[in-house]
Amino acid sequence: MILFDVVTPKWLLFFYPIMQKLSKKYLITTRGDSSYSEVTELLKLYNLYYISIGRYGGSTLEEKLKASIDRQIQLIEVVKKYNIKTVVSGSVPDISRVGFGLGLKVINFEDMPCKDYKCNCQDIVPQTRLTAPFSSVLFKPFFLEDEIFEKLGVCNIKTYNFLDPLIWLKDFKLDLEYIKKELPFIDFNKKIVVVREEEYKASYVLKNTNFLYEVIECLQNLDINLIIIPRYETDYLKERFKKAIILEKKIKLQHLLAISNLFIGGGGTINIEATYFGVPVISTRSFISHYDKFLIDNGLMFHSNDKNEIIELSKKLMNTNFKEKAKSIYNKMEVDIDMFVGEIEN
């Protein structure tokens, strides 16, 4: 049996079309607690069976380490119980260590190995250091050099020719009725601006982007639909931004992104999704990753950590779109799911 360890929404969306094509049985494991339930909510939304193992460690290194050790111990028992032979993840340290330690085939997918696109040994993120060396096979997108992983001793590196979200967006069809039902508060006569916080509890984040909240305070006074997608807790956001809409319910966000006029994001995956629909994107990340650099260089995304610059850019960009430019770039990318399926089932 194959085990998919899915601990972020992005990797569930990525692995879902792969799972649908597998001929062998598979099991999904995840983790979650009261402080972070995005993945479990998404698994339920897709009606997928899963086993939740362990918890998120929080913001300190000691908490993360203890949570990881506890989770690895629990994963060992699951692997033995279900006779797992292959483990697959988006470079999750827990399952990579367990898989390697038990002599299983370890398949990792990696699209952000460094804290910055100007990558050197010091910039390689902890997750990559803790997973790449254990990989039997490591899949990476075209914009990453093999050398990054070769430095960590990875021998079997395979490259695919697309940005990750394309695997679940290539057959996407907008459903306006779905949006009207799930988000009845949207006024379609006004611009739609969506904001996403940075993963400020993640180990690879360089600093907290408090300026983003100052941007939101300014934007909520404009005559627009301002929608905030929370990263973690929501109470603070609801208290501070009373004129904005705090999206607490888990929905298929792609339908919202497709009709948006501007996306301001401190994350990665959802930024890419927005560019796919030709929506202007302003990245507020504390760093620029390899795929951020690709999108910026191709004119689909802007990057800024300056409050005033972001506000001015927002007013300008929400009145334009990059649909044709996005189409010309994404149409050149080819998604080969069979390549993944063949390696996983081999």
C-alpha cells in the first residue's frame, strides 16, 4: 500500500489528481489540532478518508521538535499496520524519516528548497535538509537546479515542466452559482480584492509582515469587496478589520480567485493560482522564492514590503488584468501525471 502524508492544503490539491489515477490502494495521513485545521477541513470537503496523526508544534523550535518526534513514533505504527511499501509527501520530515528508517521507498516533491532564489547552502530550508537526503526519488519543477539537491546527496532527481497548481487547475471550470451560494455577501458590482496572510509560524519565514495589516486597514475604507483568507486564528482579524470580510468557512478558493480583481498574498501556492487566472498579484512575502522570481520576471506578479507602495499598486492593478499574458505562459507548460503515477506504483 502507498501512504500519502499530506500536511498542507497545497499538497492535497497536488496529490488528489495523482491518487485518482492510481491502480494500487493508498492511505492518506495528515496532522491537525484546534489551532490549525485547514487540511482536515479540505479533506472533508473532498470527501476523502484520512487518519489524523500528531499535531502542529507551534512557533518555537522546541515545540516543533517534540511534536515531530511524537508524530514519527505514531507514524511507525501506522506504516506497520497497513503494510506500507511507499511513502509520498511534499517533503514532510516526519514521514521521510520514518520511511527511510524502515527501508521504504520515499518519494518527495519539492518546489521551495531555499529561503531565497539566490540559493546557497545556508539558505536551504530546514524541511529540505530533513527530507531530501532520505529521498529514493525527488521530484522538482523546471525552475529549480539539480545542484541544490545534489549538495544534499540526492541522486535520483526528476524534473517536471509546470508550476505545481497547474496540476489541479488545468481542467478547472468556474462555477458562479457555487460562489453566489457560498459567498452571498459579495457585491458583484464592486471590485473584489482578496488578501492572504503569510505563514508567520513557519520556520522559513524571515520576519513577521505586520505592514500587511496596515495595508488592510487602508484598503477596507475603499468601496470594494475586501476578503481576507486567514492563515491561522480569526478572532484577531475580525476584531481589527470590521469593514473587511473574514473568510472563515472552507471553500474551493479557486472559484473566488477566478473572479477576483486583485490578490495580495503573503504565501506561495495561492499566489500562483491567482496568476493562472490572470489576476494581478502583489506578493508581500518576507523573501522571494524561485517560483516567485519566475512569476515576477514574467510580469504576472509584483513584490513589495512597503505599505505605501502596495496601496498605490493595489489601486492601479485592480483596474487591469493579465489574462492573455497568463494564458501565453501557462499554455507552454505540460502536466504529465502518468510520470508521477508510474514512479509511485513502481
